[in-house]
Amino acid sequence: MAEEKDREKSQVIEDEAPEKNKEEACEQQPQDAEKGETEAAAEEGEVDEAAKLSAELDTLKATIEKMQKDYLLLMAEFDNFRKRTLREKADLIKNGNENCMKAILPVIDDFERGLTAVENSNDLNAVKEGMNLIYNKFKSFLEQNGVKEIPTKDADFDTEYHEAVTTFPAPDPAQKGKVIDTVQKGYTLNDKVIRFAKVVVGE
């Protein structure tokens, strides 16, 4: 009797074991499937990330290449500009006074005509008049080119424009510190002193 009970009990255990294994297998299959899907998703994400990084790298390479080309072009243009500027500057220094010299030539022509007239004329007044005409013409030319005479007559002595050659006792107290006489005229070019006026100052 006891043996039969033991056999029945072992039979029940044997019957239950396959069912339990089946249940464990069923439970394990979804877990394996989920694990596989997760790994696949992770691999797909890594592929997408790699593709994105590769695209960004290509974009950066293209940008750097464009910047290098622009830089080389800019350097070439700047070098051409520098050479052209140096050439123009050299030409300006060499020929900058061309217009000035061309404008002086008519005055020289007048001087030559005046000298010829002096040789063939005994009229002193005519010679003086011709010299005055040439002088006024030349002075007008200088003024047109920005050269002006520094005023000195009854002017206060100013070290910005005047150079005192000597001092002289002023005949009038009002002339103290003023220009009494001009030894050499001074001139400015576009308001810049190019030659100081040499003067005698009253003291």
C-alpha cells in the first residue's frame, strides 16, 4: 500500500516537471526576444549616430576647404593691391610735380620774352611794366597752388610764422613786440609753413 502511494507520488512529480519546464521555457522566450530587440535597436542607434557624425565630418571638411580657398584668394588680392599701391606711390613721387612744372613753363616763356625785349629796348618803363606783369602772373600761379605769403607788415611777432633775425629799439612804444622790417618773406603751403619770414622785431 505504501509502495503504491510512493509510485503515484513520483508519477505526479514526473508529470508536473515537464509542465514546469514548459512554463519556464515560455517565460524565457519573451525575455530573449526583448533582449534581441534591444540589442538590435542599440546597433541601429549606433549606425545612425555614426552616419550623422560622418555627415558632420564631411560638412566640416567642405567648410574648411572653402575657407582655405577664400583665404588664398584674399591673400592673392591683397598682394596685388600692395604691389599696385607701391607702384602708384612710386609714380606719384616721381611725377607728382608734373602739373606744377607744366604750369611754370608759361612763366619761363614770359621771362625769356622779357629778356629779349630788354636787349632790344631802351624804354625803362616798358621793361618795368613787363617785369611786374611776369611777377604778378607767377604770384597768381603760386596762390592757385596753395602757396601764400606770410603777412608781416605791422604784425605781432609770432614764432609760428616769423623768425627773428635781430631786434631793434622801437621808435614807437606801440611797435614793441611787433615786426618792424622784413629781411626775407615767408610762405605757407596749404596753411603749413614752408619758409619762415625772417624779420626785425621791435623791443
